[in-house]
Amino acid sequence: TLTLDDPKNTDAAYYENSKPLLKKEMIELIKTSPDLEDLRKQNVTFKYSYQDLNKKPVLELVITPNDYQ
């Protein structure tokens, strides 16, 4: 859940503009996290779904093995 923004004041474009940076950060986390090592070895596709404070879906990230290997 994205909690830093007031959903009444944030439009869909805000989240779409944040997507490249957030995806880059998540790829780095997947590459370096010891906790995710087994999943990396299995070539898992990670899917992150984000919601605003009202539980409304606002962003989805899909990170494939090609992204993190």
C-alpha cells in the first residue's frame, strides 16, 4: 500500500511517472536480497501490486528474470 500520498490529491499520472524509478529500485532489491536467492534461482517472475490508502489499485510492476539477471 502506498501511504505517503493523499489519494484525493494524486492522479494516475503521478503513479505512472513514478513507475520507472520504483521498478529500478525493486530490481536492485531482487538482485541483492539474500532472502530472494532461491526465487532468483528458480527464475520467478515477481508481480507487485500497489494500492492507495483507500485500497484502490494504482500501480502494478512485473519483474521478469530478464530484468534481474
